[in-house]
Amino acid sequence: MNRKPSLDTQCVQAGYTPGNGQPRQMPIIQSTTFKYDTLESMGRLFDLKESGYLYSRLQNPTCDQVAAKICALEGGSAAMLTGSGQAAIFYAVFNIAGCGDHIISSASIYGGTYNLFAITMKRMGVEVTFVDPECTPEELKQAIRPNTKLIYGETIANPALVVLDLEKFATVAHENGLPFVVDNTFATPVNCQPIQWGADIVVHSTTKYMDGHAAGLGGCIVDAGRFDWTGYPERFPGLCTPDESYHGVVYTQQFGLGGAYITKATTQLMRDLGSVQSPHTAFLLNLGLESLHLRMKRHGENAKAVAEFLKNHPKISWVRCCALPEDDYYQRAQTYLGGNCCGVVSFGVKDGREAAIQMMQYLKVCVIETHVADARTCILHPASTTHRQMNDEQLKEVGIGPELVRISCGIEDAQDLIADLEQALAQI
Ligand SMILES: *Cc1c(COP(=O)(O)O)cnc(C)c1O
């Protein structure tokens, strides 16, 4: 059979293929270390002359099989799991940008990533320029410096729900010899495969939709295997010149464009920094991935139904959901997301802060949490939680007004979510 399995089938089956008489379900290899018959055969692994397992800080079979599934879903050449989304983003950037370097990022990104770039990586000597995601190609190009190493953005930004113009960012990056790194956490490969639109590296917080059940923190990095590091050896010396910590291996020579980036991130960064995902968590992540295609469909349908209800409600001033035809990002969602959306919707309560807080206290099905992308619907008022240190002026500046409520629609029956919101709004 020559047919390439569809994404749905890959969600269920990619990554782990049992041999004759082997377990149908992916085994959890809960072992830190691996046994060898001779020092010589182990030595070949240390020299990276052969692939195999030495120690689970470097690689683990269960984690590798789950990474292989995500790699297949994103259409990449190689992938690795990390202990969290934050670790994945840090490794993805630090793998090619160090002290004295510069990166460019869309300003509309996850708050944790913003802090990582603006505060922590700055302390490590990596400068960041944040650009308006709606900037022109010329403005984006003007942000590039001689020491710029990459351009970064999110497919659907958390929490602003901006759908990024992936092609614009990819084109400017490639015209200037830079890789384009995309956080695809909110879209997931079910709704968008950024590699098809020019992304070179894709990162995920698997904590969100991929796990989908709020069971395990995790991250993943996928390399498209297309960016030609060897065309810019002075810009990317870590990939194109000998690594002293591995007997002078040159990653691009030994592992090719398809393997160099992930091998370096594994053998250097994971070896030295060690933010691994545990095999047990990887197993739970794989259970989540097996239903990702079904869940994303339902998350999107529920978000759209809830957004349509809120849009027509007299106590609601505005609604953001890219599946609504009047949304600013509707057209872009048609292009990049197949017209779909994720489960997250934000909206404004007309009477402002106090009314928003009051409404949330009456909810029964939608639960107050700082989380998104769970099978269970959760809801948050950023002004009194994640952004509570800001005053109303500052909140307006970052686009998160005091009236804003963010709901992450789960996979329950949409009518139950709507009825819950309806009764809560009736009481304010
Ligand atoms: C949650 C999130 C992260 C951080 O991931 P953790 O798994 O919490 O470390 C990064 N990017 C996006 C878009 C997120 O939603």
C-alpha cells in the first residue's frame, strides 16, 4: 500500500510500531540507564558513531517514540521531547543563539515566552527585538541586525488570539538567511502544519492540547530539516564547526541538514541542562495524541458555538474567535487553519471588571483555572489573576482590558457550556 497515512491515522498510530509478539501499546521504558556487553560497543555510542541508548537524560526509547509521532504530525525530519514548553522554547533558541547574539520575535506571544526572551535570555547576553505581528515586511527586515539568529512567532498567539501571517515572517526570514521558529501550541498540527508555510523549527507546549487532559507538563521541538545552516557557517558556528565536547564532531557533516539541529540540542543542551520529559509523562502524552484529531474538532466547534452565543448577548461588548466571520483574523484562519480555530475564546463583559468577576462566580460547568486547552472547560479573568499587578491603563496597553474574560472551551456538550454562561450572565 503506497498511500501515505492521513493525519488522523498518524495521531493514532505513528511513532511506535510493534514487532511480532510485542506489546500493542507503547511500553514505558522507565529506566535511567541501559546495559552493554562491552565497553567498546558503549564507546561507539559516546562518540556518536552509532545511535543507541546510554542514559535517559540524553535519550529514552519511550520519549523518542512519542517525539517521532509529533515529528510525523508536523512533517519534520527530527524531533525531541522536553520537560515543559518553556524548556522547548529555550532550547530551540539557545541551540543557535548565545551571548552577543540577537533574535526577533512577534510581540504577541505567550507571557512566559515574553519573560524568557526579555528578562532571562537577556541576562544570558541574547538581545530580543519585539515586532508588531502586523508589521510590514520592510519593518520586519529593518529589525534584522548582523548578529540576528532567528525570527520567532506563534501560529495562534496565547492569549491575544492573533493568527500570525506565517508566510510574511517566513519570507523575510529566508530572504535574510535566518530560520523561522514557530510555537504551534494553540493550533496543533491538526489545524496547521507551520512547516508547510515556511517554518524551519516548530515548538510545542505539549502540556496544552497535545496532552489535552491536564495530566503532564511537557514540550517538543521539531526540525523541518530544510534550513541550510552550511550556507551561513559564520552565523551558525555551533552547527557548522567542530564541537569540542564531542571529539570535534561537526553536526551538519555527520548528521546532515535533517539531523544536525536536533542532535546538537540533544547531545549538548539536554546533556548539560537536563530538562527531560519522563517516560511515564511521554506515555500519557501519547494517549492524548491518539485522540488529538477528534478533540481539536470538538474544541473548535464548541468555541465557535460559545462565541456565537456571546456575540449576541446584550451584556457582552465584544468577542474574539477567529472562526467568526467578523473577526480580524477570520481570513487568515481560512488560509492557515483551514477555517478552524482552537477552543480558546476571549470576550468583554460590558459593565467591566466587577461584572466580569461576579459573572464568573456563578459559573458551575466552566471552572476557574490558570490553564487552557484542557478537555474540561476552564475560564480566567486575567486582570485579577495573571495580570493583577497591572493597573487599568497598563492593562489596556497590552490589550487585556479589565473587562476581558478568557474561556478555554473543552470537549463537553456546547449547549451545557452556553446554558452555564447564560445563567451566570442573567445574575449580573
Ligand atoms: C503554555 C504555553 C507555553 C509554555 O509551556 P509550559 O508547558 O507551560 O512550559 C509556551 N507557549 C504557549 C503558546 C503556551 O500556551
